[in-house]
Amino acid sequence: MSNAKERKHAKKMRNQPTNVTLSSGFVADRGTKYHNGGGRAFQAQKQEHFPGTARQRQTKMTHHSLIDPDVKEQSSSKIMFKKKGGWKAGPEGTSQEIPKYITASTFAQARAAEISAMLKAVTQTSSNSLVFQTLPRHMRRRAMSHNVKRLPRRLQETARKEAEKAVHQKKEHSKNKCHKARRCHKNRVLEFNRRQKKNIWLETHIWHAKRFHMVKKWGYCLGERPTLKSHRACYRAMTNRCLLQDLSYYCCLELKGKEEEILKALSPMCSVDAGLTFAAAHCLSGKRQGSVMLYRANRYPQEMLGPVTFIWKSEGAPGHTSESRQLWIWLHPSLKQDVLEELKAVCQCVEPLKSTVCTPSPLPTTSEEKSQTEVPDEKIGKKRKRKDDGESAQPVKKVIGDGTRDPHQPSSWISPATGIIISDLTMEVNRLRLIGPLSHSILTEALKAASVQTEGEDTEKTPHHWWIETCKNPDSVSLHHRQEAIFELLGGITSPAEIPAGSILGLTVGDPRINLPQKRSKVLPNPEKCQDNEKVRQLLLEGVPVDCTHSFIWNQAVCKNVTENKISDQDLNRKRSELLVPGSQLVLGPQESKIPILLIQQPGKVTGDDRRGWGSGWDILLPKGWSMAFWIPFIYRGARVGGLKESVVHSQYKRSPDIPSDFPDCPAGVVFAEEQAKSLLEKYKRYPPAKRPNYVKLGTLAPFCCPWEQLTQEWESRVRAQEESSVAFSPSGKESDSRRDKLPCAPMPENTDPRSDEEGTSRSSSNEPQEAVDTECPARLGTECVAGQDAPGSLFCVLRSRKWLKQLSTWCGPGSGDRRAARRAPGSGQLAPTRAACLPLLDRFPRALVWLSLALLGKGSPEPHSMICVPAEEDFLQLHRDRLYCGPQESKHSDPFKSEIRKQKEKKKLEKRQNQACAEPEGLAGGHRTAGHQALTLGLWSGPLPAVTSHCSRVLLGFVTQGDFSMAIGSGEALGFVSLTGLLDMLSSQPAAERGLVLLRAPASPQYRFARIAVEA
């Protein structure tokens, strides 16, 4: 029997009863052996021929099939199968004699067992079908599914038993789930609150969800990118018009206390070497916004926490006491937990404080929701009307919570020793961002300063009594008029980049929904608003005065009053519909809301000499509950909305690191890299092997993650080995020779291709269970690759010293077209790094990374995780001969894991066949054994990585973290990190004309392309 027919027969016989045992004596067609498939039968013991037809031969064989039942059978499992061409033996392949007689009692007993098993199999339903579904199709009726009497009488009792089961019971429909009930405001808010249990929504979530691709990140549900094709449109908006973003997911931490105590506590977390600190003069006065890199206390330059921005409350505010100061620290949600814990440690804030901030109430449980929506039985079927209980009604409030904090946890802490209070104001203050030159025009058109009110109704009955009390103070009214005058001057300034970086302007505005235009329009700058040249010149040179930075948004009681007394859109539209002249201006008088806001200038691109000020704009801080009231007016004035993807593009064109992807030395950056590597790996495995690149053959060791730790370790040991060899071979110690021989541009041939020894080692170690690189971040495997480099406390860091970054920028040489740098370079210092100049830098930062930008000389578009390599001498020679030379190509590598993967596939197939042949419990056990083995992935390097710097024909220097075609310069542009040690070694060995040239290679391409580096300082 062929394998296919054997499997077919086994499939037919798998459901047969196992309690029936048949003796071989009761089978008539056993004990003969047939050869050649010709239908000629021969007896194994007696060579007796049976002539005649097949039926006659079978009859004759039956006469000789009686044997003694007491005789033991030798092979009872031997079965004869009727096949084309004659009778053939079964799987066992052994023959036996034909029984000569049978015992009637034994034969009848065996047949009775078979008949009972057959009856049991017939009466027992093995499928999930109902009784009426077992009937022939011509006897079925539609009514049988719900009317038992439609069935034949012999099946009615069984159908009644099935109907009594809980599975077939009719489900009770919800009494309040019709479409009209779901659209009810109360039910919609309850549903929205329930859907925010895991990921908090922003106030603009509903607007984004209809127009954006949404992602769940950092405890929030955020808009990633628009559903429309708008990549170029968003770039044009940032360059020539205005782009709007909702940054309310950013976290705000407030510190209250004495100024000396706050500065004393925060000083160990930052360093003057990395830039300005919290004690900067123009920031301490409250005039400007500052930015700082935070580290763990006294751990600079290692153990970084992340970048933050901060603003101090101005000292010249009305009613301000010099004893207490207020500081707001704004940071990315991925950095919040680490920064908050460190702040509590340095400020000694250990005691929780009952916060005055209104925390969101816990979400109702399922039982509570059911009880709220339960309807009395006597009202079922009757039309229900909505009752208006007036003031006694308890409206369901929308949850406006924090996606990074449990609502039951404390949000404020106080220090008994220093008196500092730390409060978590996340989602208590909303933040919108306008990017582009038309930000001024949109702000001045959409927002109007609040009108001064001193007379009218009783102060206590007015919902906005705080504003009336403020207007009674002449100094406050005068300050409000000065703020309004400065705000009106902004409408005539062409770009936010003209304002001093980080300027802060406080203001109180009216409800922007009142001035909403009938249709969308695009506003333009109005030069008539800045006719007073003296005031404009003073604003551009000195910025906003300190006293004009005051805003009531610092007062939480005022913000709470503004949020609670906001007029709903329904009431506002109702009042607008009651106007005598449709479309006329709506005047609310004292009932109009007064919203305190804070405007913060964003400087845009501040590094380099090209496109200075690109991407500048304004950030608007609002009380919670008012995002949509400002969002729609901004859009109606011509602002285009962007998401998370547009934020990455914005930082890329500014050549600034993106948070948290471009901070590999902080915990949030490490977590982001692991999540990104996992997602890219899953996407890679979804493709078949023929439709995805083989990274092993391309020489790409880590296509989804950057092994920074291993890269810095290898460069440190590489340069140390070269220095030792140079001292050993040239005892005279000439500085020029040692600098020239420190590290060649191209590695030695024996280190270029490690395929000869890697294949043997991989095969010998493949039998041991290894952790493949495709399931774990290579950055953690890098410490296993270099022996003898496990120095505790010698982790890598990123160079952020302003002094050394400026020096490196000079050493890298002026870029193409950078005339200012070319004029400044000769007089700024040394053009090439010498060993004496590099020694202090390498001693302080032995394993450091340098952030830099790369611009391709020719065609090509760089990708993330592209390799930055050192060019060889022959590459420069070829470039001199042909200026259109693209670059060298990486030779094809051998795949040492290919044979192991092939063996693994064969073993998998063999185990699968064995599992199919054996019983069900054995097959399940075998499946568990197979799942426990770590499978190799074709195209990815498995196990610890070899030497990453010398694995390819060009020495590896670093990796690209952001890269794409730049619409600003018309060619490919990338941002990334390189090893500081490798960069200095490359610059010292390159000639002056080619200094700063590197090679870029994408992970899935063998082509190298020339690029010029520039250190952004």
C-alpha cells in the first residue's frame, strides 16, 4: 500500500471503537503473501495454487480458514488489503496459516461487541450540530430551530433536552442599547470613560480619531499621522505657513519652595559643562524658558535621565512674595517616572500631601454602569421622556486624568527638612504648539484680549468673579493693557524666529469660540500692526519685559474656576441661534469666560549656520478643559494639524535629537530601542525568506538595534592595541609616526572576513541552546563579545560638553557650502586633532558617543540603523579620479547558519511526521518539546555578535538613528551617533581635503555612499 493510501486508511479508521478486539482467526483474507502485484497468490507455509477466478479463490480460501481457537497467534496485526492488481499484505509484512474452523460462541461474542459499539457510535452525536441539523436536507424546515413540534416525534424529546441547555437559551437584550440611547450624552460619556481605563485620551482625541491613525503610547492614545497623504504638505506648513500639534501628553512637575533650597537641591542633577542650568539669570527671573539635561545626582556624564524644559514664575507678579518661588518642569512622559523619583530623592520629599488638584474619580464598574442604565419593569415598552431635574441633576463628568499616574496614588509630596513641595500637574495644564512663520497671525486673529470689567452684576453671582476682582486693581489693569499691546505687535512680525529664544508672554483672553469665522480661511501677516518701529525694535532686541510674563495660570484656584464655569458648546450655539441678525457678533458680557494663558516662544533650529530659526513657533499653555475651544479656531485660521510623525520630522530638520529615540544613554531610550527592535523583528518574520533581505550575507550584524556598548568597547581596545604596538615597534616615539599608525582606515585582511573561523565556531556551538540576536537587543549582548572589557562603572555615555563639541565641530572641517564656518575655522584653533589635544578628551570620556549630522554628497536616501564607516585610501583615490563615483560595494558574506537552519527544518518535518503517526497525547508532548527549542531565523545573526567594527570591509564608526530624503537641502540627510575614539582616530588619519568624509551603508544594501559629517554644537 502506498503512503497516501495508508494515510487515507488510517484517517478512516481513527474514529473506530477501541474496545473491540478481533482474533485473526475470524478474518477470512489473512495468512497469504502475494508477489509482483499480479494477482497470483502463494501460501507461505504450503505452496498450494488455487486456480479459478478471484471469487472462487476467495471461496476456497474460506474453506481452509478454520483453525483451533486455543492455538496462539503469531502476528494478529497482519491484515490483507484489496488493491488494484490483487491482494497485498499490510504494514507488518508477515504471513500466517489460514484457520480451519471457528467456535460459534466466540465468534458470536465478538460480533455482539462490534454491533453494540456500532449502535453506540450511531446514537452518540460527535459533532456540535443540533438535532434538526442531523435530518436529511429534504426533511428540514425553518421552524424546527424554534418550534420542537415541527420535528419528527422520535426526535422531539432530544430536541427539548437540547433547548433546556444554557448555551441555547435566548439572550436577554439590553434595555438601553438602541442607537438613540447610545447617542445620549450621559451614555456616551460613560462609554468614553470606560474606554480610557488603560490609555487616557487627550481632549482632542475624538477630533484626531476621525482623521488620524491612532497609536497607544506612554499611557495615552495619540494621533500618529494623518490619514491623508500630507507629508509634503506638513513640511510646507512648517516652512511657509503653520502646523498645529497637541502636546498635552507632556508631563508637568511643579516645585514650590524657597529659591535657594530649590536651586541647592537641583544643582547635583545638572552640570554647567553641558549648558545652562536652573540658575541661569534670564531663566531665573521668569523672562525666558530654559532647557537642561538631567542626570542622576552627582553622576554626570553618565546615568542620564533625559532632557527637560523649565519656566520660573516671574518675581514681579502682583501679590508675589519673595519667600516662595514656583518652578514648572516640562518633560516627555517616557522620562517622567525616573525624573520624578530622582527629584523626590534630591528634594527629600517623602511625605505625601493631600493635593488641591482635582483628581479624576475612579471609573464606574460594570455593575455600577448596569445599575445606572437599569430601567424599571413597568416602563418597558412605553415611551420614556427625558426628565430635567434642574439643579438637582448630577451630570456625568468626562474623565480628564493622567495616563502616567494611578488616580489613587498621591500627586503631591512635601519635604519636612527643606519645605519643598513637588506636585504632579500632568493633564492639569494643556499645551498646544504652533510651528511656522504664520503662527503670529493665527494667534492674533484667533485670540482677543479679555475686556476689562469693573461694573455690572454682583461679584459673588458672576461665575468669573476672580477677573472682576483683578480689574479693580489699577496696577493689574495697567499690566493687562501692556500685555495686550505686546500681543498685538506680534501680528505684524513675519516670523517667530525674530523674537528672542524662549520668550514668555502672559495674557488673559476671551472665549475664542465667539470669534469663530463662518468658514475656514488663511490669515496673513498684517504690517499695519507694527507701525511703531521703536516698540518693535525693543521687542526684537530685549524680548518681553519681565512684568508682562505674569499669568493667572500659575494659580490653581483660578484654573479650577475657569474649567468649571466654561460655557458648553450646546449653550453657546443656542445663544447664537437666538440672535436677531444671524451671523452677527455674539456678546455675552460678564458671562463670557476669561481664560489665562501663557505663550512660550520656541526657537526652532539653533545649531549650524544654515536655515537658522527654521521650525520656530509658539507654545500655548491652557487650563484643562479648554483644548477644543482653542483647537478649532486655530484650524479655521489656516493651521494644518500634525501628529507624532510630524514631531519626528520637525526634530530631524532642526538636527536636534528626538525624545526618546535619540537618547541611547537614558533608560527611556533603552526601552524604546528594545520595543523598536521587537516590532521590526516581527515585521521581518512576517515576510517569507525569499521576500526579505539576508542580513548575514550582506554583513549586517544588527539590522534592528544599535550595539552602542560593544561599539565603544571595541574602539577603546582597538586604539589601545594600536598604541601599544606603535610603542613596541617605534621606541623613538615620534608623534607623527604614532599618530599615523594609530589605526589604519581599512582593517587587515585577516580581520576583514571572519567567515573562515566563524563557520566552524557557529557549527560547533549550534547544538547548545543560544539566545538569538533576533529575540534580544544586541546592545545587551555586546558585553559578551569583547573579552576582558567588563569594567564596572565604565558604561558608555553621550558627549554633551559644549566646549568639546565646539572643538570637534572645528576639527571636522567646514561642510560643503558652509562659508561662515570656512572663514571662522582658520582662526578658531587647530584644524586637525593632535594626540596631545585629544588626550584630555579621551581620558575624561573613554567610551563616549558623539551626535552629528550627515549630508550625502550624491544620490541616496539614508535609513535608520544605517552603518557609518571609515573610508579606505583607495576610496579617496577613486573619488579623485571620478567625482561621480558613488562609493565601494560590500562583498557577499557567507551564511554560517544556513546548514543549521536546513537541518533544523528537516528535524522539524521528521518530528511532525512522528507526531502524526503517534497517539494524540504523545503528539502534544512532542509539540511541547519542539516549542522549547530556540529556532534560528534565516537571514539574522544568531548568538553573541562578533567584532562589529571589523566585520565588513570598511571599519564601522557608528549608526544612523534618523535618516530620510531632506526636502530642505534636496538630498539625503541623516542624524546619528559615532564613537568619539573612532572619530578622533579617523580625523587624525585623513588628509585635510577629505577630512570629515565618511561612508554610509543601509542595512539591506551592499552599496556604500559618501557623506560629510558635521558636529552640531
